[in-house]
Amino acid sequence: MSRKLFSVFALVAVMALVLSACGGGAAQSPQVVKETVVVTVEVPAAASTPAPAPVAGGDRLKAILDRGKLICGVHGSFQGFGFVDSAGVWSGFDVDFCRAWAAALFNDANAVEFRGLSAQARFTALQSGEVDVLSRNSTWTVTRDAELGLTFGPVTFYDGQAIMTKTSVTADPAAGLKALEGGSVCVQSGTTTELNLADAFRAAGVTYTPVVFEDQNAAFQAYEEGRCDAITSDRSQLATQGQAVLKNYADHVILNVVMSKEPLAPAVAQGDDKWADVVHWVVYGMIQAEELGITSKNVDDFLKSDDPVVKRLLGTDDSALGAKLGLSNDFVYRVIKLVGNYGEVYDRNLGVFNIARGQNDLWTKGGLLYAPPMR
């Protein structure tokens, strides 16, 4: 598809989104979008790599084990969550969960092939079987769950959409959306972000112009260049990308307004229940390990523990929980030893950006992280 044709399609899609949000009839809310500016950017073609062979429903776990490696769909240019550097080294919060699944499967955290996916391509790649699992800061919604045929795993990061602007517009985080009256907002297409933005500004009665990009990096570049007055995304992305990309992060402020709930979770294709169980229980094992104080540095000491909860978690008793999942009984031990518990993964990737745990802390510390009992 040509860039020109894409621009036409994108414009139609965005206008449809705005109209559907506005509704119709005499009782509709005031129109708040002045106009929509659609910006098309050239996206480099992904490296040509063979797609895995089609897998019959329910056989994904066996196919992965037979292949000898996991194929994981991730972001690719989102520092802190999914990023590949110039040397081809992958890092990030979502990336480390891919490594955790590989560790559980193969006792090798590097037995994983990463596929960098755009927001537009991520769900298609999962549906078509190009990737085994999607770990790409994707929000769990009812439409994606039911209509797209996805099965989401546990929420790995609780987030919310926010908005960043320059301190020259307002230096007060509590200023609210009215500080952006008549301004323009950079937003990425193909995400839940666009609709949330329209809903929030309509509810606040504030007029704005969305400037739409298919790539978040292009949106940040445009914001840096002053082509829009504000930029919106998940709060975590504004903080990490802002610190990594903007020349002077201190000249910008993230407003206190939270426009949505964004529970970010991995996903697999529906019908692969055995594989979905593995995805779930590896994450839960990492959360439970943190709750018990088991880390990559001290996990070997816990192998001697007489605590039945610890023994079941690390596979040192005869409950054979791993075998019930089609894995080695010490699968959680492998994960913690080679990758770490949830807190270690968080600190390694997001702590460096000074993102407080908040809702992403353990339930015992006032957060939302809670692992079902492993028994």
C-alpha cells in the first residue's frame, strides 16, 4: 500500500472514530475536535524471517518444545519495556517475561527469538501464528479478548493513559486538560489511546486537534519539534520515552489527569489452553517468589527450605506441579535463577527511570499484584 493511500485510509479511520464517539441527535455532547491531522511516516520493513509452520489448535506448547525456542512478539523501540539496540541486544520489562517463559521451557533464558511488532501488526502476528506469545505493552480489553480471539495472561503492569506538555504551557501537574484548550495533541494510531483521548477531552469540554502518527517515536519527535502542544500515551511510556528521547526532560510535565485504565498483559491465541496455562503460571511464580523473598541471588538457599509453600513453588516436593503443566517440576526455580522474580525484573528495567511501583507492588504492600496459590 502506498504512503498516500495509507494516509487516506488513516484519515477515514480517525474521522470514523471521532464521529462514533460524538454520537448523534439533539442531545449529543459539544464537538470538541477542531480537525484531525494525519501524519504518515515511512516505517522500515521488518527483516525477512520465515514464519513458523501452522500449529493445530491446542498444540502450540508441543510445537514450541519441538522447535527448541520460543518466538515472542515485543515492541522494539520502547525503552524500559521492549527495546533493541544497535548491536541487536534486546532489553526491557516485556522482553524479560519472554526470557522467563524460555527459561521455564528450556532452562535457557536465551532460547527465544524476538519479533519487533508495530501496534498495527501485533495482533495479526499472534492470530496468524507468526509469534507464540505477545508481550508488547498491550491493554486487555473485552473487544480484544472476544472479537480478536485472544487469551490474555495475568496483568504484568497496571497503567493509565496520561498527557505530557511543556512547562511553557503549564508547569502545574494539577492544571488539568483545560490548560490545553485549543491546542494540538500528538497521538499514536492503532491503539486504545485515540478513543480515550477523544472521550477525556469531550468530558472536560475542551477543544483540541489530534495529530495522529502510526509510530510513537515519530509522535515524540514531532512533540519535541513543537509540532504539537502535548503528547499522550500510557503514563509509563511518557516517563520512559520522555527521559530517553527528549533533550531536556525537566522542561516537560506529565499532568495528573488519568484518562483510562490500561491493564497491560501478555496474550496468546485462543484455543491454546495448555500454552496459556504456562504463560499464566510462570508470571504467577515470579510474583509469588517476590512475596516469599526468593531472588536470583538466594534461590539456591531456598532449595533447602522445609516450608511447604516454598517446596511446591521450587519443585522440591512430590506434588509434581510442573508436570501438570507439561514442564519440569522445577520450572519456577529455573525462571528465578536465570531471570529473577517480578521485583527484580521491574527494578532492572523500570527502576532506572524512577517509576514508582504503586499499583504494581505486591498486595501485601498496598499494590495489586496477587498470585493464586500454587498447590
